[in-house]
Amino acid sequence: MPSLKQKLGDPARRLTSAICTIPSAIVTQAMAAAGMDFVMIDMEHGAVDHGTCHAMIAATAGSDCAPLVRVAENDTAQVKRVLDMGAEGIVFPLIRDAEDARAAVASLRYPPRGTRGFGPFIAHSRWGTSLMKYRERIEDQLICCLLIETTEAVENIDAICAVEGIDLLVVAAFDLSTSLGISGQFDHPDYMRAQQRVEDAALRAGLPLGGAALNATQAAALFERGHRVIAGFDVLWLKQQTAEMTSWCAV
């Protein structure tokens, strides 16, 4: 099976993802089995603790679904802990400039290339290798995904895109619209201009783009704009499907 790094490197390929805020290995396993290319286990806004995070990472075993973790902040201590649980990459929130982006990339790599401390005592088993061969097996396979969700990131987007080692940019619509002072107004001219600026910069740099899509219409709109990755939210899908079911009882 191709790795997520290989999938993202194929410009003709579209990918699916789920942001997993529900602290459940069962939910993660079901999504992996259903064909998700990767999950983003949410330790920023979700109710996931470290023990559950490890179980959710392990629940992707035997599938073609890569486990990424969204950390609460761009912090080397948080990054190394979830990588040492076996995560295949990190989703970094609140990136503001190229310096933030370089710090994110460095936290995924061991010295002299980066700043990650060595201790994959759990992770090496997840990857089917020995402790001392883990670095060789996984370091260049790890995914660096940056969330573009601040006005500063939009202003600095060209410099961010020039940082080597970024694998995916995701336009985080909820946070970006909130940062612009127009929370949830995705058709507002200010939001649309910011989104376009990010998309143009990423496409010029040849970086894969991702965005949230809760239905097929939203997904098609993102693909039309050059996005290759669509992401949904487990808890929102659950509510959406439940609400639909209740409508079946209407008389």
C-alpha cells in the first residue's frame, strides 16, 4: 500500500480525511475500515487524552489509513510524545509565519536535521521495526500538515509555502473566518479573498491543499478550487445523520 507521503506526492490523486474529536478507537477503526486515507486525531479541540490517542493510532493498523494527530500547539514536547506513540504525522494549528513553519518541520526530525528527542519505545512496534531502526524506517515518511487559520498566516503565506518539508496545507475555515472577525461567514468577501490568496500561493508552490467538506457539494467546490484533500468531522457527521433519521419519522 502506498504511504500517505506517496499519496500526497501524486498530483492526480484526491484524498479523504476525518477529524476525530470523539475519543474512541472504535470510531477511528470504523473510519479507517471505510476507506479514509487518513485521520486527524484531535488533541486540540477534542476530548482525546494520551492513552486514548495511542489506542486510536493503533486502531488504524491493518488498514490503508494513516494516523495523524492535531496537537494543541506548535510545541516540540507535544509533537514528540504523539510521534512516540506511532503517529504518522502532525497537524499543526495556529501557524502564523515562516518561523512557525520551520519549527514545525524541525520537530518531526531528529538532530542534526531537527529538534526531536529520541524515544520511540512504543512507536517502533507500531511500525514493525526495531527501536534503533525506527529512525531510518519512518523519519522521511512523517507528514507535516499546517493549518492556515490566522490573518497573520494569510499575510505571510508565500514565505510559509517556501519552507522546505511541508506536506499539506489545510485552510481551516472556522478559525480563519473567526480570525477575520466574520466567524462562519464563508461567503463574505474578506474570507473569500483570504482563501483565494492561500490557494494561489499553495498552488504556485506545488503544495497539496485541503479543506473541510460536510457534503458532496462542498467537496466539489473545493476540488474545483484546486484542493486535493477533503476533511470532515466525526461528531458533525454523527449529528447530521441522526438529524436525518429523525426526519424519517415526520408525519
